[in-house]
Amino acid sequence: MLNCRTWAAIVALAAVLTASPPAVAHEEGQDNGPTHFICDFAKGYAWTYEEGKYRSEPPSELKLEIGSIDLDHQSASLIIDGQGGADLKIVRAINANHFLEVVNEGFLNLTTIYDRDAATGKYPAVHSRHFGLFGQPVFAQYAGSCVAQP
């Protein structure tokens, strides 16, 4: 049977091992990285679900812009034809930021931009779309990269 000191040591160790890492302290307004990206997604697949089966095919190339990135307030804008478009929410992660668009019909688009690749100067990225047409699931996932804009 374990004594009180052993139990206390086990509980303390468990608390240390399961604790969340400390948040990175930064002052609001501090440089948190680029505030505008142009992204190009040339690879990927789109899936549709019809008659009880999934069917996949390569989608057309996708280009998009994300601007007005404010990591402190977790907001950004999807830029369409050079003008502000949909509002985006940001979820921050270690070495990446996720940009979430909730479409009017409740469907979701998610773009994840990872930290800059020192070898290429680009930011690896993934874009996923989850929607439906006429009651059937349709979704796509693209791989590509983004370039920071001044």
C-alpha cells in the first residue's frame, strides 16, 4: 500500500504531465507575423457522396487571399476580387493559424497556414471545404502554400 508522500508525489507528477503549456506572453499590437497572405492550392481532391458511394476527382486549382489578420482579436477577412469578403475567425495553434469561415448555410471552410518554410520562404497551407448540394455531402481538401504580402 502506498503512503501519503508517495501519493502526493504521484499527484504532483500527474499535474505537471497533464498541465497545458504556458501561453506565450505578448503585448497587444506586437508584431505577430504577416497580416495578409495570397494562397495558391494546386493539389487536392474533391469528394461527392451519391447513391451510397463516395466519388473523388481532382478539383480545379484554387487561389484565395486572407487579409486584415488580427491575431490578438482572432479575426481576419477573406478577400474576394481585391475587396473585403467573408469574416474569418482565427484559431491559433503551435506553428500554425487556422482561419475558419462559417458560410451562410452553416457549412465550413477551413484554411490552415503553417509557419514559414525557411528553404522556400513560403508558408505551407491546407484548405478544406465542407458543404452539401441538394442534400448530398460534398467536400474538398487542397494542399498548397501562401506568400505574405506587405
